[in-house]
Amino acid sequence: MVSKKSLILFALVAIKFILQYLLIDGAYDLHRDEYLHLDQARHLAWGYDSVPPVTSWISLIILKLGNGVFWIKFFPALFGALTIVMVWKIIQALGGNLFSQVLGAVAILLSAILRINILYQPNSLEILCWTILYYTLIQYIRSGNTKWLYAAGVITGFTFLNKYNVVFVILGLLPAILLTDQRKLFLNKHFYFSMLVALLIIAPNIVWQVKNNFPVVHHLKELTDTQLVNVNRADFLKEQLLFFVGSFFVLAAAFISFFIYAPFKKFRLFLWAYIFTMLLYIYLRAKGYYSIGLYPVLLAFGAVYIGHLLSTGWKRYLQPVALLIPVLLSIPMFRIGFPTAGPAELQKRKPLYQQFGLLRWEDGKDHQLPQDFADMLGWSELAAKVDSVYAGIADKEHTLVFCDNYGQAGAINYYSKYKNINAGSLNADYITWLPLAEKEIKNVILVQSSDDDDPERKRERNFFKTVGFAARVENKYAREYGTSIYVLLDAITSINDILKKEIAEKKAK
């Protein structure tokens, strides 16, 4: 017979999946990053300019399942659901009761993780992996069984192959271990063997980085110069309060419990690890959401402590109140945190978005919609217009669709009715995917962003007999609003050689 606990957990997981599919209005396409990740399935490697390889493995599964939107949204929802399950298990490992497990699960369900899980990006799996890593450490501290150290090594290696951000978790954990009674770990040979296990797992990606001149360094520099430079440290801290606004009292209970709840004294390294990692993020001007994976384990500790406080006498009657607080305080999140209505309708909420700083994009400026929402508009329109142009070119075999950025190229490849259209770019991973060795390029459909647009196409007129404007993205709410499509026909010079030179110059930088 299925237990009461299992039924409650199943119900929470079911609610999680249902919400993830209901929180995006039909007016929106996929997100620009999702197209890039999906295209990686067709170019499997041990690394990419943008991310490590795990995302491409999941994309391959999605591709085999038909590449439909249902499966694209399924996997981040699954990782979010499994994060709830892991918090449930952490609470159980810490001796929490059923109320604590439900409180911890609700705190995860009704949080910024819900927003992250609507997009197919490495972040959803990252949060799950961090939570599993902390779980293995809790189990080791509880039992002293070295198998948990090796489990930690395996999950650390896998997490690294999903997203390099786990380095900051390790940099936070090491001094935290040194500051607590767990410093004896540094005298345990199995600790170093587990680190070797992690190193062996990540070795193929390190080899790939070496062979490709460490593109991650260029990626981080570009990220720092173009995005992180615009991050305000005060905004970073403010965002931490908003991520779990409905369950902030659970986090507060966690911080307090490490000092006054005797059973948690041996787990203080998790408090110090949080502090050290956050200090690193603050110093480096990290984006606010980078830190979200630190919180599920803290919510577990807080839920257990609150469960302890409300376990006897009249205080038991406060348990429903504690469960209701996250629900009530999270209601505004559904209004501003998700694209639950079309962009025109969302314009009515603009003052609310401005109040929470949600209109500020990575360029440091305010725009019409939150950036993630604008990044989910205009793509199918762009692909349809490119298809219309592509259909009119007789020599498709020697035609290249060349885009200004990875979002454009990925969206065209995803939505185009021409399955072998192979749109490319010199942006992100696409720089290594251009089919220059496979065909001679005679015609180009040029997709140019509005801020880089040249209506006269003066440069291209030196390379083609015919140059003409074809269409433009007209969705005014889309980040790609104004993106133009040009037709360049009958090359009079080697386009392959020009692109090879540009690729070489770009890589040399």
C-alpha cells in the first residue's frame, strides 16, 4: 500500500509539472538560448563555447523524442520536480517530520525555481545537482560512510560537465570545511580519491578546452565585459530576498538553527559555504540567479527546525499557517514572474515590473518587457520570413543562411520547414558549425540585427552581383524587433575564404 507521505510527495510533484506547462502563454515562442542548446544535439562534442556537454546529451534525447515543445519543457520541469524530491529526502535525513517535508517542498515549489524551470537551460539541472551534492555531504557527516564521498565526487564531476558554475560551490565549501569540525576531511585519503574521481569525469572536457585554446576563458571575459559589468551589487542582494520571498522565514530559521539547534551544530559548514560562495559572487558582480542552487539545502534545514518548534502543544496549530504563508506571499510572483499573458496585456503591468527592476536587461537599460519574455518573441516570424526567401532561391545547395547571433540561427533551424537549412553565424557555438568545407557558397540570406543593420549593404555589394532587402521582424515586443533579412545572390568572389578569414580573426582574439 502506498504511504501517506508518498501520496503527498506525488501530489506536489504533479502540481509542479502542471504549473510548468500552464505558466507560459501561447503567444510566446521558445527562448533564444533554448534554440542554441537544441542545435547542440546535431553537433555532439565534449565542450562548446557556451556550455559544457551535458546539455547536448539531453538535447539529443529531446531530438530522438521528436524535438517538440512538450519534451523541451518536460526536462527542466523534471529537474525542478526532482529538486523537490531531494529536499524531501534531505529533510528526512535530518530527522524532519512530515510537516517539515511538506513545508520544504512547498518552499521550493513556490519560488524563483519555478521561473527557472520554464526554460530549457543548464540552470534547472544545476540547481538539482547542487542539491544532490549537499545531500551526499549531509549523509557523509551523519554516517561517516566514505561511499558518500565518492558519490559527492561523481556528482561534482557531472555537475561540472553541465555548468562550470559549480566551481564556486567548491570554492565556498573548502574554506567552510576548514573552519568547522569537518576539517578532519583533509586527513581522509578517501576525500582525495573522490576528488580524483571528479577529475576523471571532467577530464574529457578539460582536454577539449586545451585543444580549443580554452574558449571558456573568452566566454567568461565576454560575459564580464558585456553583462556582469552592468550588474549592481545592491541589486544582486535585493534579488536574493525576492527569490524565496514566500519562504523567507524558512531561510531565516535555517540561519538561526545553525547556532541554537544542537543537532545542526555539526552541519555548520553549510552556513559557512553559503557565506563564502556569496562573497565570491558579490565580488565578481555575478548575476542574481547564479546563487539560487545554494538555497534548497538551507530551506531543508529551516523546514526541519520550524517543524521542531511547532511539533508540540498549541504550536502544532500553527503548522497550517506556516504552510499558508508561502502560498499567499507567492501569489504576486505569478503576476510578474511569468509570461502568463500576451505581451500587449503585460504592458499593463509595466509599473509593477519597474518597481521590482524586472525591465532592466543585461545592457543595464530598461525595456518594454522583462528580458526573458522579449527573448521568447519574434522567432517563428523570423523563420517563416526566411523560409519565404529561401523558397525563391533556385540553387539552395549553395545557399547559406547567415545570422548575426545564435538566437536567430537556432530559431531558423528549429522552425524552418526546410530541415537541412543549416542557418549559421559567427556567434557562440555556431562559429565552428559553418559548413564551409562541405559546399561552395554562392548565395547568402543575411539576417542582420537592427543595431547592426546597414540598409545599403555596402560591404556585401562588393561580393555579390545582386543585393536586396527582403523582410523585417515586425513584432515590436520582441528583442529581435527590426531584424532585417537580405538576399545576396551570385557571389563574384569566394565567400568561403572571406568567412574562413573572419573565423580565424575572431578565434585569434
